Amino acid sequence: MKYMHMNLVNTYAQLGATFSSNVVPQPLEQPRLVHRNQSLAEQLGYASFSDEDFVQFCNGKNLPKNSQSIAMVYAGHQFGSWVPRLGDGRAILVGEATKSDDTLYDLQIKGAGLTPYSRNGDGRAVLRSTIREYLCSEALHNLGIPTTRSLCMIDSETLVYREKTETGAAMIRVAESHVRFGTFEYFSYTKQYDALQALVDYVIQRHFPEWKNEENRVELLFTEAVKRTAELIAQWQSVGWCHGVMNTDNMSILGLTIDYGPFGFLDGFDAQHICNHSDWQGRYAFSRQPDIGYWNCTALAQALLPILPGGQESAQAILKTYPKFFAEKYSILLRAKFGFATADESDSTLIDQIFQQMQEEKTDYTIFFRSLCDDSVENLFVDREKFRRWYRIYQRRLNQEGRAEQDIRAGMLASNPKYILRNHLLQIAIDKAEVGEYSEIETLFTIMQKPFDEQPDYESYAELPPGWAGELEISCSS
């Protein structure tokens, strides 16, 4: 098999048994390829591998001789409550692909079977959740949002039991790191401070080697994590995307979107939207995501305190940068969506006014911004006279830019996607895939490669969602 020639290392495994456990993937029965991400395969140097090669690799068989399968241990705050030991319960890191620029990419099989951290689970992933993560990670990537990605996914005849009997599936998740806030929490709360320092040094050596000899390297890493987290969530807010389960074990130290579960893009605008049916308290509602990001950074600060040279004072100073990082990034993104290249003191009021009307009327978030530079935008509102009053003020503000209309419009179209991966589109693809028809997955994958383009052949995928879309319930098991 070609995979025997894959250039893999596993630097995380070299940290030792304190950080992970050796595991053996448990192959699925009668695996079959659902999709392969050819562009990512080309990036990693795997473009020439056959479909069967991908199936076997994703199924945990015929692994390269230089692979070393491990499950990573971590802890975390789940819905605000401390859970002392979690870990990869259904994911197995088989190695890190090396590239010519010395960047390492984790290759992790998700859905590969039991690990020491599976708790009462079966270590499996079901087809529907695998489809959701596979497609949405690619959708966010092409929106320019930092994220893990997926190399390929398979279906099988293995039965998995959730709310109903489903088929097991697996995917290969690719990321520069799978280290989480909860990884640091695990070693801190178990008072393994040498291991905590080793983890910090590992992350720095792998991702920020220029800091490795700095005395304040822990502060530097924490500052970077705060900045990346704030900016990531600003990007989520700008496209109307909800994560759904922002537990500290689902927060990447590199500021990547990770662990796709009950996520969702906004349809009708609702700042209080809760995309996770299991989140009955609304902890992770759309409008709360920025604050939860700060809460999670505070939890990371607490974990790092035992090895933070500057102690509590340093941690607090760094945490205070979070609102600034978020506000700066979000302001830039939001102004771009409205066509503003400059800042004006009236912008906040102007934007708040239209968001208030969108909230009242549940105006479709994505379609509104895509239509804002067209004459048809007022048709999205019930109270059109109210919108027209706002629009006249908005036009005067645009005129202050002193830029050509076509330049403003081009910038807005490049900042406001036409196509997003709405839950009802995913559900249609899932329903078809569950009876063995995978073509809709390919269609959605193709559309999401170019979310800002017009794509006339797929115009229907940019339309308002059907009425039944609002009845979909996405839970943590999704």
C-alpha cells in the first residue's frame, strides 16, 4: 500500500504515557468511501492515493509502519462544570504529516473505536455527525475561518446505537494541533506541574519555536491563545455561526474551530439563538459566545497559574486584552460587511438600529447582508418604511467613504457569503446518505468551496430555508 511510504512522525506520543495512551483502531465492517477531500490531499502530498487506500487508512487498517496510534488525555469544563478526566473517547491520533515547510499536521481518525477515555461510550461516530463535521469544517475553511479540516470519510455496515440505530462512520481529521484548553487543565488540576510545563514547551517548540528560549514564554503562549480565541469568535459572529458546545475541552490552543457537534448558521437573525437542543439554559447562545470565549480564557489562565512567572497579576493583564482583540477584529469584519472601509462614530448606532429591526422581524442574516447592495433588500422586511428610513441614513454614510460604488460593492460581496451550510441542507444530504446516496454530499462540498461566488447552477441553495428547517433539533449527539 502507498501508505507505507507516508512520511509520518508522532511528536506528541514522544511526550510519554502521561500525555496519551497507546491504542489500536477497531475497523468498521464493510467500509465504503463517502468522500475524499482532493484539495487537502494535494496539500498533504496524498493526491495519488486511490479511493481504496483512503478507505483502508480511514478505517485504521494498513497504517504506515512509522505511525503510532494514541488517544490524548485531557479534562475540561463542560457547560461550566468541572470534569476531571475526559480525553479522546472516539478519536485516535495516528501521526503527524510532515511538509516541506516543516509544518506538522495531525492525522486523527475520528470514530475509530474504544479508547481508555471512552467512558460509557462505544468510541464510534455515526454517519450523520460525521457528514456534519466533514462538510462544515470545509465550509468554515473556505470562509477564511481557522478550523480543523477533514481528509476523507467512510460509511460502513457497523451498527451504532444512539437515539436510534445508525451506521458507524469515520473520518480523518487534519489540524496543526489537537491540544485543547482542557489539556492544560488536566495537568494543572492533577498538580502535574512538570508535565504542564512540558506541554507548554511542546506547543511552543512545535508552533512558536522563536519563543522557546524566552523566560516569559508561558505569558507569550497565553497571550497568543487569548488573541486567537477572541479573533476566532469574532469571525464566528460575523458570519452568524454558532458552535453549540464551547466547553474548554472543545477550545483549541491555536484558536482553531474544533469539535463540530450541534453547530448551526443563523437563518432568521436572533441574537439569543440556541443551536444546541441539549443546552436548555442557553449557556452557549449566539450572543453569549464572545463572553464564553473570555470565560474559557479565564479557565486557561487558572490552569497556567502554577507555571506563570508573573502569577495572577500577569494573568489578569493578559486577560484584559481579550475584549480589545475581539472588538478590533469584529469591528473590522462588521464594517466590511456594511461596506465601510473607514470608521465613524455613528457606525455603532447605525448598525445597532438595523440589527434591532432584523431581530424583531427575524430577517435572514446571510441573505440580508448579501442583498444589502441591491435594490431588492427592502423586500426582506415587513416594516419597509422603517427600513427605508434606516437605508437613507446608511446611504449617506456610504457616500462619506468617497469610494466608487463598484469598489464598495465588490468589497461587500467579498465579505458576505452567498452560500452557507444551513442545517436543512445538511439534513437533506444526511437523509440521502443514510440510504446509500452520497451525491448531495459532493454537491454541498462543491458549493462550499466558493461561498462568495454567484454559482448560478446552485442558486436554489442560497434561498430562504423552508418552513420545516425551524423544526430541526440538533443535540450533543449530533
